[in-house]
Amino acid sequence: MSNDNVILTGSSTVGTWLDHPIGGELIRGLLAQGGTDPETLTPARGLPLQQLVALSNGQLPQAAIDGLVRAANGGEMPADGASDGSGETIVPGRFAGQTVVVTGAGGGIGRATASRVAREGGRVIAVDIAEAGLGALVDELPDADVVTVVGDITSEDDVQRVVQAAGDRIDGLANVAGITDTMSPLHETSDAVWERVMGVNVTGTFRLTRAVLPAMLAAGRGSVVNIASEAALRGNAAGMAYTTSKHAVVGLTKSSAFMYGPSGIRVNAIAPGGVATGIPTRFDSEMGAARLQPFLQTIPAVATAQQLAASITFLLSDDGTNLNGVVLPSDGGWSIQ
């Protein structure tokens, strides 16, 4: 079916733009200016065009997207041209009366998760090392109950500040903060990369979860959602340090689910695939690139941060009532390949 008459907006998918006679020409022209091959957008075909702003890690500004939309519509901006195309379905009041701690809330999946919990009535303790990102979250949600904590989850002092900000009641914890590695095999992984990746992804998750558990045990209820990864399910999705760290997160999740399930506390994990968060992927190793890239080229289209937030908030909320110790792939089907 021809899409010549389709109105192109920011919420139209990248694939729709590329297949459109006008939109495709506009995008290819923009990419050519930066010396970029249109084939690089193949994994993003299912994403709204708007999401390329985040995915580009600052290289593609919002003004460029707005310019494309106007150019495709004779200089006019359609009514939904500014939509982020997330497709969210907000559940009013789902977190009413609850306090939820979200780490990594300054950007990407963490920010989308904190925003959704707040818009569904929850009190959010938003944690990140990036003060500017937390400030932007608060500015976006002027009527929401969002308490920000600028801190490093690998620091025990900062972890205690998070707990103090939350107060006596903590209903949920989303351990979203995490970092990637250099896509290197074991013999090329430095002590610095190993210690930093394990510190943030494993030790930080361990320390903050340990700190919130007393409040959950006292209440006889609680929900913890950890961020694992497709790399927690296989060996060919990332470098050695990141892969090891996410396997450790699965172990932490399952052990905690077993220990605390009888106390009314559910502990689950989400295993994302590719997500449009703007975090760059570094291939510092020729061997790592040669081994990993052929597999990474076959993965399903990347998801939006809002799609991951939908999975996370499902497990956080009472909707996930019968789920404990689950490692839920939210990867567009990558795990079945």
C-alpha cells in the first residue's frame, strides 16, 4: 500500500519516513550532510522519529527533527508533530499513596520510569549523579511529588541519604542506574573498567536494595525491580565486564526473591535489549567488535525508554502481584533468537 498521502510527524516511525517519497529523501539528505549511511537506521525503523534525538546522544538536535517535519509538510507543523510517539497508556492512581525510589532517574530508562510512577500518583525519590537531568525531570512534572537526590549509589553515605529522603515508608525500588563496558573480552579488560562496571551495576544495586529492605520488612510488603540485560541471558550481547555484572544482577534477584517472598516482598528483574537512551556503545577492542557486531546486527529494533518503563512499572505495581523472581525479557523478541 502506498504511503504517499501519509502525514509525517515526529511520532511517525523512522521506517515510515524512509519509505515515504518525500520523507525518505529528506532523511537521507540530512544523514548525507553528516556522512552517515542510511543503513545505520535499520535497527531504529520501528521507533518514532522523535526518539532519534535521544538515540543520537546529542548529535541530532530537536530543531533538526522539527525541521524535517515542517519540510515534509510544506512548512507547516502538524498538530501531533511534537509528540514523542511513546504510546504510553497512563494508569491514573496506580501508585497513589506509595513511595518509590528510582535510580538513574536523570535520563533514559530511569527518567521514563520515574516520570511514569509520578504521573500515576506515586511519590518518587529520583536518584542520579547528574543534577541537571534530575532538574529537567522536576521541571517536566511541576505538579508531581518528586524528591531528588544527587548521589552515587556506590557510596554508602549517598545510599543513606536516599533512604533518609524516602522516610519511613518505601513501597518500591527500581534499580535502573547502570553503565556499559568497552565491549572487550576478558584478557583485554582493565582493572578500572571491571571495578567501575561491577561497582555501579552490582555493588550499587546491592547496597541500595539492602538499605531499603528494613522499611519493606517492617511494612510486610514491597517491590524491587532490578535492571538486568539481554547480556544476562547470553554471552554475545556485550563485553565481559558488563555481561558478568548483569549475570550477577540475576543472581541477586533470584536469591532475594527466594529469601523475602514469604515476607511479602517481590524481587524481579527486567532484561532489556537495545534501547534508545543515547548512551554510546564503545568498541575499544578489535576482537570484541569482530565477535560481537555480527550478532548485534541481527537484533530486533531498539525500544523506547517509555516502553521499558511500562515493563518496569508493571512489575513494580500491584499488577505484578503473582510475579516473584522473574527475569522478564523486554527486548522485542531478541531472547527467542
